[in-house]
Amino acid sequence: MTELLQDIGLSHGLAVFIAKAVGVMVVGAFGLLWTLLGIWIERKAAGRFQDRLGPNRVGPFGLIQSIADTVKILLKEDLMPQGADRWVFNLAPIVSVVSVMLIWAVVPFSGSWIGSDLNIGVLYLVAVGAFGTVAVLMAGWSSNNKYALLSAFRSVAQLVSYEVPMVLALLVPVLLSGSMSTQTIVEQQHIMYLLAVPLTVLIFLTSGQAETGRGPFDLLEAESEIVSGFHIEYSGMKFGMFYVAEFLHAFTIGVLTAILFMGGWRGPFAEDVPLLGFIYLMIKSMVAYMVLIWVRMTLPRLRIDQLLDFNWKFLVPLSLVNLLVVAFVWKILPDTDQINSFGDALVPTLVLLVVNIALIAGVGAILRERGRRERQRVEARLTAAESAAAGD
Amino acid sequence: MDITVESIVFLIFGVLTLGSALLVVTTRNLFHGALYLMASLFGVAGLFVLLAAPFLAGVQVVVYIGAIAILIIFAIMLTPQVTAMRSVRTAQWPVAVAVAVIFFALLVSVVTPLMDELGVDDFAADFTQENPPDVPADSLVRLGEQLVDPQQFMLPFEVASVLLMAALIGAVLLVWPEGTRSTPPGEAGDD
Amino acid sequence: MSLNEWIFIGLFFALSWILPATPIVLGKILAPRRPNPVKHQVYECGVETFGDTRVQFRAQYYIFALVFVLFDVELVFLFPWALAYNQLGLFALFEMTVFIFLLVVALVYTWRKGALTWA
């Protein structure tokens, strides 16, 4: 495209600029339009997981449901509570969407389709996540509502806590590929990392689910028991933007899983046909995303103490051990610094897989034991309370 | 000094950094102050990118905006009656100004010989030159190598860990009062 | 690394503000607007709100934020290490284990002290 623009007589700098600008619009518009379809897919899938139909009235298979919702939400009156911090209140939903959209700038859609192949790609992913945390604080503070503020602070405690295991999981593909560029990580996956380090993928998905604040980590929103979380005072399109940000973030976790652990756009003939690579990426992202929805629709909600305990007393130590074990195995295996083909990757992948299965088995045993002890503890407390009541 | 794209972006980030920093100290709302601080820190990250140090830019955002600014906001919420706080002009402000000026002079006196040593005589001209020397592609890998190299930065690297440990233990010791273990006796050992 | 890669990021940053702002502005134009003071009152569990909204929080939030800050700084050190790992010897892994171990000691101290237990 740059060459084309230069042919019609533009200077090189301007041509690059215009090409980049067009790229930005394509990626950005794709992100927002995908949301409309994605929300429909998610609601349909969620319905099936819960043995109901999902949206099916508006248009064929309820396909136009999202558009109808958009129109509805556009026509809702936009309220701002008394005493709200006007500027901060208005900016918060925008910052929330921005933080998620920025991730898409480094997503390699295909061998040659990537917004910007930064050499600090993975660190960039972590960095833009910081804006999401800021958006939550801004919304909670500016709403002039105690519940919004409380929820915002608890949300932030949750977000920052789960960022630690998430980054530790992100470091594993960086270590295996020796690069932070998202494109290089994809290219290095001659065998997808999912097969080599399944435990890391589990850690990533778990902390990713918590980062998006979805079930079973949605105790701060808990739409079936309390009203809402930090965005309780938002209505109309501003609420809509928080909704979009949440959906897009959740789907982006799926995309990142596909890129970092499932080989991204790689697949048969993807090198020659970029569109094919894009389709592979979307299919893989959808698979990862469906796993997340499945978990969300299946597991009951956690309490805040359980949520924080689970992170600091289990997930963080586990991901530290996981990183060190993967690093150790990677070092004692020969020739792991030169993996250029499927054959090179085969032995390390198998060894890592065996080690990971052993780790997962050990972790499972620990978790079962903890669960058993917790049940006994609660039971003992209940019997004590009962006998005390009987004694009166 | 020619006007290039870089110099315009530099100006934008410079104004963002300094302007927000000024607002941090002049705003009366503590929370707004924290937000301006984030904007200022973000401006510094932008300057790092312009200096072809994207890793530092990433670290700047991750650590300062993502963690320290959040910590500051949490600290704001620890103060009783946040909104009732009024900034009062005390008699100490001339002292504060004097301290600030002295520190600025100190900084300048430290940085100026350093720039001579590095051979930077005209900072602005050096910055806006047409083709600055490329940063080696493997600079980040070299950073990683030198961090753990016993000949280079291994000791500072490990000492950093000791510092982090001491900071956490010290903070918990200060913040968490003795004898407020929330777990009932007899169960404390296993969780 | 040329700055060209960052032009895209800069443009993307600028545009990503416009994209969510557009529907909000559109909503402002299309949506009805009938402000009235009762509508804008803050609702709190069926009663009118009392006292100041920005209440004082517990110190425990600060502990979690602090533990996070320290781990965050640690993670930043891990990035160049992981990046250069293929070029490093086994000794580098040992060093990193010591580095992480020291921080885990601090985490265990916080844990034992009961500061990580939400109450």
C-alpha cells in the first residue's frame, strides 16, 4: 500500500503515515464491529450452556439482537448523579475501552498483517492493562456513590492481584521463544506452546478470567444479587461502553491465548494466503474464548476472601514454581536455543509436556486436599454452632 | 533547531509531562492530583519512546502508572475525610521553595558534567539530528545478560531483591498491628 | 528499532479515544434529556445517602497494593532475564531462583502475619 501511494506522487513519509492511518482505522473499526457479532455469539453460547435458547426473536436466530440493543441503549437518557465529578465521570468509560483497544495494535492477524510489531510487544500488553485499572478507579471515585467506590477499590485489588500470575504466565512464551515480539512468538511455535506448557495456559486463562471480572470472579458485579459494580451509576451509552470494554477484553484474552499459546495464525497454507491465517487465528481465539464462557457459565461465584486467597496463596506461588521449572527443563535440554522446525521442537515439547502433566497432577492433589480440609473446617464449625444452640 | 515530526511529538510530551506535574501540585482535589500524576508519568513514557528506549517506556507505564500511582490512590483513601481536606498555606512554604531550588541546582550540577563526559554538548541539536545512531537490535537481550553476569550487575540485581523484601516486611510491620491475626487460633498454621 | 513502529501506536492511541467517544456523543444527541433533581439523587439500599461518599478505607487495601507493587517491580526484572534466557547459562537460573526466593520470603511473612487474609 505504501508503494501504491508513492506511485501517485506522495512523499515516502506521508505515504507511510497514510498507510498506517488506514491500518489503524481498519483494526479499530473491526474491533468495534466484531463486538456486535461477538456479543450475539456469546449470548447464544451462554444460553446453550445453561440449556436455554439465547436471543432468538430479533431477526434470523436473533442475529440483529445486538443492533437492537445498541439502538435501545442509544435512546436511553444519560444520567449523572448529584455531586459527580463531571470530567472524570465522562472520561472513565472511554479510558476503559481505550485500554482494551490498544492491545489490538500488536495482534498479529496474519504473517504480514500486524498493526505494529513492537520488540517489547508482551511488555506493551501488560502496560496498556494499567489503563483499565485506572478507568475502574476513575469510575468508582467520580460516581459519588459509596457502593461504586467500594466496588472500584475491591475491583482494583482483584485486578492488580491477578496481574501477577498473568504476567508470570506471559513470561513463559517469552522465555521459550526468546522474544517479546508477538509476531516472533507466533513464528517460533513450530508446535503450539499449549502442548508444551498446558499448566501455564491454565494459569493464564484463570488470571485472564479474573482480569476481565467474569464469573466465577464476578463477585463485584454479581448482576443476579446486587445491582452492579463500579459502574452502578452509569446509564445509556456510557454504560454501553463499559459493556463493550468488558466483552472486548474477554475476547481479547481469547485472542492472546491463541497468539501466545496456540500458534496464532499458523496453520496449513497460512504462510501463502494471509486471509487463511486470519481465519485460523479467529477460530483458535473462538475456541479459547468458548472455554472461558464455559467456565463462566458453570462455576459458582467466589467470595472476596476466597478470591484473594486463591491468588496470593495459590496462584502466585504456583506460577513462580511453574516459571522456574519450565526454565530449568528448557536449560537442561540440548539445543533449545535453536529451534527452527517441527523436528527441533518435538523432543522439548514432549519432555515439557510430561513435566507439566506431573505438575498438574501434583497441583490437583494439593487442591483436593485443601478442599477436603476446608469442608471439614466448615462442617466442624457448623456442628459446634448446632450443639451450642441445643445447649441453650 | 529544525522542526521535525520528532520535535513536535517531543514538545507535546514535554508539555504533557510538565503541565500535568504543575497541576499535581496546584490542584486542590487529591484524586485529581493522582490522575494528573499519571498523565505526567505517561508523558515521561512517551519521552522514553522518543529516545528509542521502548523497554523503559513499558517499565515506566507498568510500574509507575500501573502500580505506584494505584498505590498512591489507595493511600489517599486511607486518609480520613478525603474531601474535607483543604490545602492550607502554612508558614513553611518559603522553606519548601528553598529546598526545591537547592535540589534542582544539585541535579543540574550532577547532570551537566555527565553530559560533558558523554560528549553531548548541545542536547537539543543532538536530539533532533536527522539520523540518530540506531539502537542495537539486541539491546534488550544484552540487558538481560548483563543483569545476571557476575562481572557486571549481578550483585545490584540481587541486592534489589533484598531491598524489595525489606520494603514489604517493613511495610507490613508498620501497617499491620501486632495481634490482629484474623484467623481463629488453632487454624492459623495451614492457611 | 525505528520509531516507525510507534507511529502506528501513536495513531492507534489517538483513534482509540475517538471510537468510544463517538457513540457516547451520538447518545447525547439522540437520547431524551429531562433532568430533574430527584432523578439525580444518589440511591443507597433504599434510603437516601448519608455522610460523605469518600469514606476512609481499611489499611488492608494498602497491603494488597503494596505486595502488588513489589511483585510488579520484580516482574519487570524478569522480562529481560526471560528474553535473554537462551543465551544464559544454568547459573542465571540459579540467580533468578535466589531473586524470586527472597521475595517469596517476604510474601510468606505477610501471609503468616495474617495480612493476606481478607477479614
